[in-house]
Amino acid sequence: MPTMNLIAKRYSVLPGFGLSLGYALFWLGLIVLLPFAALALNASTLGWTAFIEQVSAPRVLASLQLSFGAALIAASVNALMGFLVAWVLVRYSFPGKRFVDALIDLPFALPTAVAGIALTTIYAPNGWLGRYLDPLGIKVAFTPLGIVVALIFVSLPFVVRTVQPVLEDLEKELEEAATCLGAGRWQIFRRVIFPAVLPALLTGSAMAFARATGEFGSVIFIAGNIPLVSEIAPLIIISKLEQFDVAGATAVAVVMLALSFFVLFLINLLQWWTARRHGMK
């Protein structure tokens, strides 16, 4: 038996740790790190003073604030609504459940430009819903609110598909035990269900935020692209590239990259703190 174990270890299906790690690091560097390094090097050709002038322009600052603010709002909304959708799909049976479950993945398969045109058709002042919202003073299309709606649409599946497997694997015996001990519904949710789902919920929200910050196709049609009002940061980058201002475009891209890393770092730190706090309990 020891000989068989030794042979199994020696002749594993995949290469050894060193070779596998080398391939993984090489692929990661080629696909991820190399483009980031090229982006930073290109932006460094501006010099520090010119870099600050590029990224501190009023239009750039307004677009960055809009892009990250709208992405944060969309991720927060999807954290709540995505959890509710995942809960319904896991805990209840109803006619058309498989169709609804498949519908969640539609934003993944649908071209973003098609999504933008569809949303604009619905929420424009003369659209299907816009014609009823406009008399109430609610303008969605060609406003920051329309950007938030588009970002919610494209990022919802990230939360649902991240939380759904965790809810499916959650042992119902724990809830039954808590009920036998006299816990109410809110206590069961707060002390049993939510701590188990929270790491997945934070992960899905982080993925939704990351997708929303760089979204372009679905936003460009419904945003209106009004400078200082509804102009997103990716559009600023595209505009600078069309003007052959490659250094300026990379400067804005570097700022977006740095802010995205910072927000994702905070979310990962929150995940670690939550897992550690839950483990201590």
C-alpha cells in the first residue's frame, strides 16, 4: 500500500507544484500584469504635473465621481435585490421557476449595446414606461438615474449566482435546531442564515461593482453623455483616444484602476474581518 501511494504521488495527473505554479504565474503575468504595467508606463510619460492636470480636470473628476458613485449604488441595490431573488429561487417552488432562473443569466449573454438600446426604448420620455414617469417629474433616460438602472441590469447576475449555491448548501437542520431552541424568524436569519451567506454576498457585490465601474455599452445609449452631468469615465477615455491623446486616456485609466483596486481591497478586508469575527464566535 505505501508503494502504491508513492506511485500515485509521483505520477499525478497534473504536473508537480513547481511546474504548475510556474505556468500559473506566467499566464497571470501575461494576461493581467503585463497590460497593467504597460498602462502605468504609458501614463508615466506625462510626468507628475501633467498627470495631475489630466486627472483633475472638471470633466474627468465629474465622470469619475459619476462612474464610481453609480457603480456603488448599483452594487448596493443588487446586494439586497440579488439576495432576495436568490432566496426565492432556492427556497420556493412556483410555475415558471426554471424560466426565471434562466432569465437571470440574460445580461451575461445579451450584448451590452442591445441592453442599452432596450433600456433607452423603455425609459425614454416617449418610451413604454418613460411616458408615464415623465409627467411625474421622474426622468430616467439621459440622466444619472438611467446610468444606475443600466448598471443594476448588467450586474445583477453576479450577486444572484454567487449567493444561490451558498443558500442551496445551507443545512436546514441548523434552522430547525434554532427553532426548537425558541429562536424567532428574525433571530434565525440574523444569527444562522446571514453570517453563512455574508461572505458570498460581499463577493458577489464586489464582482457587481467591478463590472459596473467599467461598463460602457449598456450605459452609453441611456446616459445622454452630457458633460459634467451624465458623462461616464470610460467615455472620457474613448474621447481622448479619438483625439489621439493616448497619454491622457491612460492617465484616466490608471486612476480608475487605482480606485477599483482600493475599493476591492476594502471589500476583501471586510470579508476577512467578517469571516474572522464569525470564526471567533
